[in-house]
Amino acid sequence: MYSFKEINPLEVNKFNNEHKKGHIFQTSYWSEVKKEWEVRFIAGYDQNNDIVLTATILLRKAPYINSYMGYIPRGFTCDYENKSLVIEFTEYLKTFAKSNKIAFITVDPDIHLAENEVIQEKGKTVRDFLRSSNYKNTDSKNFEAIQPNFVFRLDLPTEGEKNNIKNQVFKNFSSKTRYNIKVAEDRGLSVEWYDKTNLTEEVLTKFHEIMVTTGKRDNFIVRRKEYFKDMINNISPYCRLYMIKYSYQKDFTRLEEKLKKQQDARNRAIIKINELKENLVAETDEGKASRLSKKLADQENRLKDSERQIEGFTQKIADIEPYKNKEIYLSGSIYLYYGGKAWYLYGASENILRDTMPNFLMQWAMITDSIDLECYLYDFRGVSGDLSPENPLYGLYKFKKGFNGNFVEFIGEFDLVINSFIYNMYKKAFPKFKEIRNKIMNKKQ
């Protein structure tokens, strides 16, 4: 037998910090960001009076009716294989919901149904058990659910010297990802991160502007600037804003150096070609003439390569001319960490200078900082579960896949329904409302 009651949020935070299935979305830090929701904190106790379960429940009043919708983000925290505990807590939730006029409660547990498209039996067992316990189960291929149903997660080693760990992790990336990170570093991009202690209004405004640009490009709703400010302040010290900055001067200097290097190589090749041609004309030995011909062909190929690279660097210098004497933020992200786990929560990028690969450097910066913070898991968050190359979201999948994390499918959303009429009305109306809202909000931005 277990007992359940509302408790101090600090106890919930502590439990989620220590439990293997703990999640920052289940802490008071996250609930403080959700100002439009009411919040309740519940704990479950065993016979020894030890906490074995916690649940942060967000409550929001349904429009026009005297009833609430409940949401337990990333599921209540406990051992889901303890069926007695889950059954008893479910019964408690039903009573709690009725006494608080809650029509239904949605949970989306942080439990893997599949990893790299291989079914996980423990996850499947939990999913089937919840289905049999009167929860209505839904899942999604793209981003129809409250939380993404598919993510990439990178396991981080925790033993050993940190620089060695970083080198090991970097080597496991795809060759294309490693190359793009080096391109970003080579093009002179730099990383800045901000938290509550050093965030400025100017930086926050720039991040939000980039978010709006990304929202228009990728057709998603962008939250108000104040939302991100509240997040950074309220989740402190577990929330950071990362920004990637481009410097024209750094990029120009580097391109100019490479251009000069290739110009010197071209001049050397021309001199060598002329020497070889003179020697070839004068050579009477057939064998030596053949060898000279091979050397001449080699130098001519080098000349062609140098001329090709000179053309490329010249064009790049012309391309960056509009940004002369400027430093520009190209991308930004909101990063969370808690209890040994880290999450890439929001990301945004400009439409310009995309060939500098800012997003690759941004991910690498957050991963290396996660290692410094002794996290054992880095969560890239959502991707589509539709892996068809024709899917418009396939590019996002390919980008995150390059970091060689595990492709994870969660067990999905589960609704504990108390009032079927309100629940069915909500399920029919909400998708349409969301679609209309997105169109209106995107037009305003």
C-alpha cells in the first residue's frame, strides 16, 4: 500500500535530481515558467515513509467551461515497472481529478519504446500496462503531441579526463559533422552563453529576432520574448542561452590568408611548369622525357586546383562584403541541464551566412559544456519519426543524426479521462484551434 499527498516543491525537485527517470519538466523551476497554468506537487510514499513517486501537475482551465485540463510533463517520476505503485497512483489521480474539476490528465512518460528502431521490451511492457490501466494512448510521427515523440539522445561518458572524453565523443560524430564543426571554427565563429547573471536585454532581443526569422522560415509559432527571459531567470542556474557570433574581420582575414596561399601555390606551379616544359623540349632520353611528362601533368593538375580554390576564395570574399566591419549573431539556443541530463530546448538560426555552419558549432559547444557539467546524457530533442527523404523534416533528422546519438521513440501520450464529453470536445477542437492560432501568430510576426 502506498500513500499520496501534496508536498513542498523542494522535495519534488530533490527527488527528480536524484531519480534516474527524473526530468527538469517535473520540477518547480519549469512550472514557474508556465505562468498561465496552476500547479500542484504530489508525492507517493511507501510503507517506510520514503518518497517513491513525485508528480508536478499543471492545470489549465478549459475555455468557457468550469473544468480543468491536467498535464504531467514527461510523466510522473517513478519506477513504472512497479505496477502496484502505478495502479494505486492512477486511482489517486482519478479521485484528485474529480475533487478538483479536472476533465482529463495527460502524461507523456520519459520511457523509450524503441532505440534506433529496435523495440525495447521494457518500454513496450510499460506502454501495454498503461493502456490496460484505462489510459488512452496516442502517439505521433511528427510534432502533433505536446512533447516530441521522437528525439536523438547522446550518451556521454562520465569517467576519465574531460578533454579525453570530448575527443572521444567528437571522433564518434559522422565525418560530415566533424568537418562542419571545423568549418565553423575556421570561419571565425565564436560561442557566447548567458544565464541570469549576465543576460542583457540586447542579447535577448537579438535571440528573439532570430527565433522569429526561424519561425517564419519553418512555419512554427514563436513565444514572446518575455517567455524566454522568464525561463532563463526562473530556471537559473539550470538554464542558459547560447549565441553564435560571426565576425567579418576574422572571416576576411582567414579567407585572405588562404587566398594568398593559393596564389603563391599557383605562381610556384607556373614557374615549375615552365621549367619542365623547357627541360622536356631539350630532353633526348625517352625514359627521362616520360618522367618529365608525368611531372608536368602533375604540376598542371596542381595549377588547376589552385586556380579553382582561388576562384572559390575570391567569391567568398565578395559574398561577405555586405557584412564588412560587422559582428552578427547567426544562431541561438536555449539549453537546460539537471540531474545529470542536458536538453537542447529551443534553437534558431538566421537566413544569412549559413555556409559558416553555426548550428554545428552551437551543438558542439552545448555538448562539451554538458561534459564539463558531468552530464551523462545530452538530448537533442525532437525529430520526425517519418524517415522518408521526402519528408520536409528529414533535414532536421539528418542534422541531428550526424552527432551519432540514439534515435529514440517514446511510448507516447496517455490520457486519464475523467469527463469523456469535455475530453472528446477538446480533442476535436484543439487541433483546429492550434492551426488557426499558428496562422494568426505567424502573420503578426
